[in-house]
Amino acid sequence: MVSRVIPVDPFDLVIFGGTGDLARRKILPALFRRFCAGQMGTDARVVGAARTEMDSAAYREFAREAITEFDDNEECAAESLDGFLEQLSYITLDARGDTGWQAMKAAMRDGPIQAFYFSVGPGLFGDLAERLHAYEIAGPDSRIVVEKPFGRDLASAQALNKGLAKHFDESQIYRIDHYLGKETVQNLMAIRFGNTLFEPLWNAQYVDHIQITVAESVGVGTRGGYYDKSGAMRDMMQNHLMQLLCLIAMEPPAKFDPAAVRDEKLKVIRALEPVDAEDVVRGQYEGTGELPGYRNQVENRDTRTESFVALKARIGNWRWAGTPFYIRTGKRLRARASEIAVVFKDAPHSIFGADAGRHRNILTIRLQPNEGIELGVTIKEPGPGGMRLVDVPLDMSFAEALGPDSADFPDAYERLIMDVVRGDQTLFMRGDEVEAAWAWVDPIIDAWQEVESDPILYASGSSGPDDALRLMHKDGRRWREIKP
Ligand code: NAD
């Protein structure tokens, strides 16, 4: 089955911060892959804009190197790369000054869709918005794309929203959370709302609990400077994990459209109960063997920033009252593995007796690696010897059912950038959602600061601090194993 590619309309995409790490690793390779797939036409233009002094020829070389290094799609031929690069140009520009803005105005065409990707630190969002307006470059149909982190608390997120709202309507603002662009995350919505099978069971009556794990095996590496100001709570929980929680927990929207989906997500965040102190565990990894510990990878050797957080979230509404959501994320864990597991309750009565053991249905949505969805069902163990039960996976991996090409789907950045061009905000965060998420997270971080205690140390390559295990043990449950 070959996926259907519908070419998008002609567009001008400006990448502010076009020489930065994100542009190099994600944005340029993503655009190239969409070009190869035939979705980005030869009438589209990409303009890199940053402080770095260079001309368009040098920028094309920069893009060539980035794509050669970071694009792993071997089907994209070298001659396609030359074609793609012809559509790139560059403007040296200062977000805080006057340099480059007249040139940018002159570079924009009348007619094509206009999108401005703010791939710069959030400290520059307001300056860019201001100048796009002052130099009359952006109009009422232009779109802007902003990256995380969207603030570091509620007050700063509100200030960012206010700065953007001075010049752009909410319908023009695309706040990226690349988790929402993952194929499996969207498949989660298809499974929930495209089948009659699951939705009737999707509530506290049938679901015992839900686990969300985003585990990384790597440490902070060279990003210690940035990470130490943020930590797992701000860097992962407030955005990616909360977005996953929303999609799992939301009521069925009336339509798969931006307003309906985002309204439902917002209701979930607003229904979250405050988290009790004993229901949060924060950790920091220790060095093991040759691997340095967290404190040796950041400037402040006494830092209290967490590289791990686990918590129990409760949603106070009719659907979920009594069904906890256990959520954890961390670095330097046993494996790189992200999944959502919906653990259903035991059958109300076992006709097979105590010897048959305890069996539960678990729906696992695997985000990485090996994206896919699996439903654990209980069957009879084959062979003689009576009625012994065994749990087997009903595997819904795309490749097997839909053919090998189906596993060849666009990555998150490819999809999301094309959604910007198409004007579809469904998979982007709305301003009120982001603020509501901060409003829930802020008191947890504030409480840590008040008690002035250190995070719990955990060994690199482990499953996190033992206290995180106890978080579930005290409720008579346990985490699923973190495995690659
Ligand atoms: P970076 O430091 O590598 O690049 C910053 C870019 O901004 C450079 O092109 C630089 O020239 C430009 N710039 C800085 N000051 C400028 C000014 N005054 N005027 C014009 N241009 C200016 O940063 P990055 O890693 O590419 O990150 C960009 C944004 O994306 C940040 O908000 C970051 O948090 C976010 N982000 C990055 C990643 C990642 O993997 N790198 C992932 C998620 C989010």
C-alpha cells in the first residue's frame, strides 16, 4: 500500500534561527523529505534567516551538509537534493535590530501561503512578532510556528501569549509539540474514536489505571546548560506527557477539527486534581563506571534540577474518578522506550479458578522505538493438561497489516510543518491549553523549591529511584518494565 501524497499549495516558509541546531537536525531534513515525497512543490520557497553572516549559496551548502548528516531516507536521490536546495535562500537578520528586515520584506512573494518558523529562543518571540508587523511583512493570513519551551511557568507563558497576541490572532499561531505529530499518537485517536470496541470500556468502570512512560537512555550530554534551568518537569511533563494524557483521557470531540479537539484537551487539564506531595517523586541520575553523573555534567555541582519525575495524576470528572494515571519520564534510564499502557480491570469473576492466575487486558500504544499498538488478550494455553490461561499480544503493527510501505510514514516534523502550510491547527497546542498545563505544574515545582530538598539519586541504567516503584506499590500496582 503506497501512501497518498497530496501536494500542498505554494508557500514561502521563513525559518528564523535557520542556522541553529533545530533547523539543521529537524526542519531542513523534514522539508527535504516532503520535497522528495512530492508534497512540497517546486513553487515553494524556504528562506533561512539568522544573525550569522552568510549568503544564499553558503546557506545551501549548510543545508546540504545538514541533510546529508541527518536525513536517513536513502530513497531520496542526490539530484533531488540539488533541486530542493535551489528553492532555498538566506537573509542575515537581527531579531532585535533593523538588519535584514527590508530584505525580508522584498523576498516575500504576493500570493503564496506565508509561514514564519520561530526556531529561536522564546526570548525573541516578541521581537520577531513586533518586526514582522512593523515592517508590514506578515498579514492576517500569515502563520507563525513557535517551539518549546513555551515559558517556564504560568506567568512567563502568559507574557509570551500576550506578546504574540499583540500582532497575531490565535488562529495564526502554531505552538509545536512534536509528540502530537507522531503517527502512533494520531493512531491512538483513530483507535479510540474509529471503533465501537474500545470507547464503551474507556472509563473508570473498566480501566484500572493508565501508565505513561517516556524513558530516555541518554543523559543531558552537551545540553546541560539548557537542561539544568529546566528539568524533567518543565522539559517533558508540562508539554509532551500532558499532551499524551489529554489525548488518552479526553471526551470524544464532536469533530476531528482544531477547536473541538483542543476544547476537549483543555477540559482534561482543567479537571486535573492538584498533586499530593507524596504522589510525586523526583530523581537525579548518578554516574556509573565511565558515565558521569548529572551533577558532573552541569555547571552548578549542587544543582537540585531533576532528571527524572514520576507522579500519580487524578482526573476529577465522571469518566475517570478512581482511575489513576501514573506518569514518569527521565534520562539515563534502562532503555529508550516510550509507551502508554491502558490497563483494564480484572474480569469480574474467574470461572477458571485460582490456578488460572490473574489476567488482564492491556492496550499498549508504543511511541518509540517500533511505533505500534498492541492489545494483550487472554487465551487458553494450547495443548492438553486442562484449562491453563496465557496472555498473548494481538499485534496491530502497521507493517504487517498494511504492507511494508505503511511503516514509511512522515516523521513528526514533516507532518506538522505540512499541517502549518495546510492551515490545520488540530495537532498544535492552543494558548489556553499551555497556560492551563503550567497552572497545574507550577505548584509542584514551587513545593520542591519550598522544601529545599535534593532529588533522590538513581543509578544510570536503572528504572529510576526506588521511590517511583513505591509510588505504585502502595496502590497495589506496578510499573511496566522499561525495555527497548
Ligand atoms: P540554537 O542556539 O542552535 O540556534 C539559535 C538560532 O537563532 C541561530 O540560528 C541563531 O543565529 C539565531 N539567533 C539568535 N539570536 C538571534 C537574533 N538576535 N536575531 C536573529 N537570529 C538569532 O538553538 P536551537 O537548538 O536551534 O533551538 C531553537 C529553538 O527551538 C529554541 O527555542 C529551542 O528551545 C527549541 N527547540 C530546540 C530543539 C533542538 O533539538 N535543538 C528541540 C526542541 C525545541
